[in-house]
Amino acid sequence: MKKVLNGIKNNYVYMIFTIFFILVNISVILTSADNEKNFVLIFNILLTVVGGIGFAFIYKKWNGSNIKIEKLFLLTIIPLGIFYLFAFPYGTIMDEQNHFLRIYEITDGHFISEMNEKGQGGNFLTSSFAQIPPKVVDYETQAEMFHVKATEDKSFYEFSNTVLYSFICYIPQAIGVGIGKLFNLSFIMQVFMGRATNFICYVAILYFAIKFLPFKKGFVYVIATLPITMQEMVSLSPDALTIAMSIAIVSFTLYMIYTKKDPMNKLQIAMMCVISIVLSMCKIVYLPLCLILFLIPKERFGTLKKKNIIIFTLAIVVVGINLGWTAHASRYLDSGVNGSSSSEQIDYIIHNPHKLVPIAVNTMSNENVIGQILLSMFGALLGYYKIHVFLPYIYMLISIFIVSLLIENEKTVENGKKILIGFCAFSVVVLMGLSLYIQWTPLKNEWISGIQGRYFIPIMLLLAILCTNKKIEFKGELLNKYTLLFILLANLSAISEIILYFA
């Protein structure tokens, strides 16, 4: 009894903190509920209570200050990821049905999509897909779809927005879907298996990226556990692989600059090549991130001559592959997505390059655009932007994000390196804007349409590096028992909102 009382005395502030946010979560659940079934409310309340108290005890037992961040990452991401995985019904994450159709054709052996007589990208797939709605509206509807399996007859399905993606960025998801097809499982089961393998791949890459990252580990933990990032990692979207690879290439480069002292071995060179190619093939707009490899010292290659041969050869291969895929994918650009004409838009830009700056200014000066970018970047809006996460939690996550930008400055990156890093980030933003203006924006529009906060996540680590300094010092750890517990409870609140929305 005395031991218990001493434990309470020594940890009463943490206990009050834990109980307070658990009660906040419960009040949010009860406020959000609208004539929901009792078991749904009970489940959500138990989820936040057990999750909050359970994590507090585990962290205390493991003596959090001695746990490495990559292990904390696994401790957080795996249980939360499993809940996120099953919380979203099929098709309720952005463009998931079209991603599934693209993955399905890849598992059929069609790495390149076809075009119908209307010029729309897609392919001939099993006609059974017609039995599943594009977006499952609730868990009950999903349960009714659980029996739907593939049949031999085929129909043409259009998925013009995802035919633009290379098959490479769908490899993790295709493994899960392919296994499901091998055992003749239903479409819904194939979707969840594809989500699971995408999730596993994401977690594995991020684990090693955090492990070998010389500094800013806590920052990566923060962005990796944002509700929007959690949503993408359990979806069929290539965004999970894009985010993981963007962090991996920065982690690899910084490891080679600040940690490794001897030349790279063949395995490390091969790893560098694979990361570069996969990242560039996820989305061409992130190709400039590969430029960061030029910062690796010549000593890691052995000689300057060897560095130039390897880096420039890799650059030629990466750019060549991307140009080849872009040339192929360009035939799908005029498929009528959002009523835009990409060829006409490109012609308009070529003949009016002076309008690009005003278009960018108009876009970034639009309060609604900036507000949506910030809110969607941190997970205030999930799914098809219909699920609203408790805003005070989002504001607190933004605060933690800002603090994580400015601290963990064990290393100071030289200004010369920051120039190239800043150029990489700026180039990604420019290419992103051009891509969205060409593909998704109405012809000759005065601002860019379709900008989403999640598009900026792959360059967030570059921003953190640019913010490294020796002027701002923080005594203590960013990821202490309070911030970690809050991140956990914020995600549990988001999961509860998802479950309540689809219940």
C-alpha cells in the first residue's frame, strides 16, 4: 500500500494529465455521437481509457527516457495503425477505389493501363467490381459487400487519375492484394490485405530511417504520427511509400554525412539507388529530393571521381526512367479529369509564362486555400474531408510540430548544404503547383486547384533541417511522457471520430 501511495505522490501530475485528456476524449465522443448504438459508444470510450492508461503504465515501466525513439515509434505506430486500418471502410480514404483498380490490374500482370474509345485510362477487369459502390458509406454496407468475389467476365473500368502512377509505387499493396487473389478472397478482404502490406512496408522503412537519422528523430516521429499520415499509411495510396522514401533518402544522406566515417559498401550503394528510383517513380514532383545525394562527401565513395561516376550515372538513370514514364503517362492527361484539358493548359503556360507568378500569388493569398492546407496537413479533415477531428487537438499538434522544428539541434547543417536543401524543397513545391495546375485546374484559371496538405509532408524533414540552429536551446526531451501520451490520445480521438462517422 505504501508503494502505491508513493507512486501516486511521485506521479500525481502525470496522472492528472492522463485523466484530464481521457475525460476530454470521452466528452468529445459523447458530443460527436448522434443516436449511435450503445456498443459503439462503449467501444470508443474503452478505447481511449484503456489506450491512455495502458500507454502511461507501459511508458513508466520501460523508463521512457531510456527507450530509443525508433522503438517508441513502433510502440505507438503499430497499435494505432491497426485501429486506423480497420476504422476506415473500403473506399472512404481519398481515391482509394481507383487505387484498388490500378493495383488489381497490376496483379493481373498489366503494368501499363489501357485506353477506351473516349480516351479514358483504365483496363478490362472482372465485372464483379460493379457490385461494390465507389465509396462504402458505413460498416453495415461493407459487411454486405464481404461476399463479393471476382468472376471471369470482364468490363472496362475507368480510373484516369491513378493510371498516371507507375506500378513501382504499388508494389507493397500489390503483394497483399495478390495474396488475397491467390486464395480467392473477396474484394474487401483483398483491400484490407493490400492496406496491411502497405502499412508494414511503411513502418519498416520509417523504423530504419529514424534509427539511422543522426538528428531530428523526434521531428520525424511527430510527422509520422499525425492523423493524416496515419490515414495514408493504412490506405492503398502510394502516399505512404512516398512519405517513407522521402524521409529515407534524407536519413540516408545525413547518416553518410554525419555518422559514417568509412566508404560505402556495395549494399549501401545499391540501397541508395533503390531509394532514389522508387522515390522518383512514386511521383515525379518529388524527383528533386534526389539532389540531396550530392551532399554526401566524396570520402563515402572512396574518391571524387568514383562519386561523380556513381551519382551522375544514377541521376541519368533516374531522370531517364522518369522521362520515359512521363512520356507514356502523358497520353492519359486529356482524359477529361475535372473537365480540364492538360494539353491546352500546357500550351497556355508556354505562351503566357509571365502569368505563373500571379497564379502562385493568388493561390497562396487565398485564405481558404491556406487554411485547408494547414488543417488537412495535420489531420483536422480525414477521409474525403468529411471527418472532423477535434480542433483543439490539431492546434496542439501544430504547436508540437513547430517546437520540433526548432529543437533537436545536435548538428548544425552548414549554410552551403542548406542552400541545396532549400532548392530541393522549393523545386518540389514548384513542380507540385505546375502539376496540379496542368492536371486538375480548369483552363486558364487564376489560381491552382486541388492542393492538399498531405502533399507537403514529404518535404517536411527538409524544412526541419533548414531550421537547425544553435540559438534556440531546449533543455529536456521533445518526446517526453506528456507529449507522447498526448499524441496517442489525439490519435485515439481521431479514430473515435472515424468510427462514429461510419457506425
